[in-house]
Amino acid sequence: MQGLRVLRYYGGRGLRLTRGFMQYVWDDRGRRYLDAHTGHGVAFLGHANPLVVERVKRQLEELPVCSMSFDCDARDEAVRALSRIAPSRLDTVAFANTGTEAVEAALKMAWAATGRSGVVAFKGSFHGRTLGALSVTWNPRYRRGFPVLDVTFLDFNGDPGEVEGALRRLEGSLAAVIVEPVQGEGGVNPATREFLRAVEDAAREAGAVLIVDEVQTGMGRTGRVWAHEHYGVEPDVVTAGKALGGGVVPVSAVLARGDVASSLEGGRHGSTFAGNPVAMAAVAGAVEALTRDDAPGKAAEAGARLLSGLRSRLEGSRLVREVRGLGLMVGVDLRRDPGPVLRCMQERGVLALKAGVSVVRLLPPYMVTPSDVEAMVDVVAGCLGA
Ligand code: PMP
């Protein structure tokens, strides 16, 4: 039988993975790789983290299906766990399955809660591929040919005065402002404190819901549980995904202020798989792994070592424009296409991924050791001839 052809969303890397454990994966020839790709940042808590795997295994045998119309212990436990790490003003959680769905739910909350339709997002943003999330995603290559919503894009890290002016002009029609604290897909761009604070103030002033998209930055990756904690801002809504399921199950969530979230109750939103017990067991395991091992603290430490190692090794390299990042979300911005560098790194045993058009992005798991960090620095530098 002729099998189906799989529609490939991304270019193939010519590698067949057969096994993963914590910061490493192995290919079909038994070769080990240090994984700074982690499935687009999903396995921040490691591959097959035993704390997550054990809970998921148990749940699979006990009760794998339980609609949101029914209660179950796995969901209660996930909610208890998330309550321990949720930003303090956000007292409600809505579950979904992927990052883009969390963004859709967040936008719908803002529209329903304000009764307005305007949305502000930022140049360089990435929020997902379904139509609402795609509408607030900047990259014209992703948007072209699709009937996206009308969204106002402002400069990321732009002048605070301009942000305030633009939001003031939209006052009365603005439902939401959505922002990533560190743009991931857009090129690993950390927001400046001044910018993010101005966004928060202007959103509040305009009566808009401030949505901070932490699908990539959340769950400890940047050195705090939530990246917005670095900035002292207080979002109305936070989206989480990727590492939320401990790298084992696709699951996402929206943490929100009760008055904003409750606008979606009573049949205004829904999802068959949202809050399913297997995903909930993974969430509880992920929060346990995160807190028990101080994953954010370890990410802060390893991230600082990685950033300074790369900076000192690549200083003066004509191929490198900038090395930047926050915690274990690190980008090396090149003056050339990162494709050949990523291939070279793969050949030398380190997996990473591209961001923007010119950035080699490193998203390793929190448990990378000092010698893993040294290996990453060596391989990046070696592949850049530095
Ligand atoms: N928001 C951000 C900030 C992301 O980085 C991503 C994925 N890269 C998404 C949303 C979409 O997540 P998913 O691919 O799970 O739909």
C-alpha cells in the first residue's frame, strides 16, 4: 500500500529521533545530541521527565477521558498546582490544548469582556497560526492569503510616548493589547522594562485587556516562572503552553482575572479536549518538576552562563550582530542565514532552531550542566569559525 504523504509544516532536518531523556536525545544510529531545540521549547523540563511521565502513566490507566462537564481528581490536582504558581491577581484558569488556542481564548475573553473589537499587537510578534492568533502575528509571510482581522501593529520596544499616543487614539474601541515579554519566533527579543511598563500603563489607561503571551517564555524558561515578573508588570491575562505539559502532552492554559474570564462562561467558548485528565496529570507533574527542582533558578543560572560564554567567545566575530536573551532563551543574531550554522551544530551534536530571519535560537532544558553549556558555546563558536 502506498502510504499517506505527511504535509510538512517545517523544513526537514534529516534526523530520525528514537529516544529522549532530560537534556539529551538520540538518533537511530545511537548518536546522542544535546537538545537546545526541545521541540520548539516544549521540553524545557527535560525529555521524559520522570515526575511527569509517572503521573501520566497512572492517569492513562485510571481515567483518560473526563469532559469538562464532569469533575475529576486529575483536574483538581492540576488546578491546585497551577494556583501555587499563578500570578497573584489572576484567579481563574481556562484550559486549552495548544498555544494558538490559548491565544484565541484570551482574545475572545477580551472581546467579550469589553464589548469592543480593536486589538493592538507588536511588530515581530508570534502568537500562533489559527485565524485570531494569526491576526496578531506580525510576519507577513505567515499572514499572506488568509482573511485575518484588522489589527494595529506598533513597534516592539518602541518609544513609550508613541505607545501611549497610539493607544490613546484607539481609546473607546480597544479591547486588547497582546505582547510577548521576550519575542521568541520573532528573533529572541527581550522587551525593555521601559517599553513593557509603558504598554501596561497605556493599556490600563485605554481600558483594554493586557494579554501577556507566555506560551514560550512561561514555566520558568527565562529564569522566573513567568517572564513578566522580571518587569514588574501585572497582566490581566497570561497565556501558557509548550512546557506546561512537561514536554509529554499538548496542553495550554489561560490565566486570567475573574471578571475578564467569566465573560466566556455559559457556552461562549468550548473545546472537546480541554482539561482532559491526561493533560491535567501532565500539568500537575510539570508544576511539581518546576518547583521541586527550582527550574526557574537553574534556568537563570545556566542562562547567564550561556549568554556570557557566547558573548565572550563571539566578541569581535564579523558574522555576529548580537548575542541576546533572558534565562534559557538565547539568540545569536547573525549577519547571514542561520541555516548552515544550524546544520553544522547538528553535525557536531547540538540541536537548535532558527528565530526571525537571522537568529540561531537556543532553548535548552533547565537541567543543562556547566559542561553542557560549555559544549553549546564551543559548537556555536566552532560553527561560526570563532
Ligand atoms: N505564542 C507564542 C509566544 C509562541 O511562541 C507560540 C509557538 N511558537 C504560540 C503562541 C503558538 O503555539 P502553538 O504552536 O502551540 O499553537
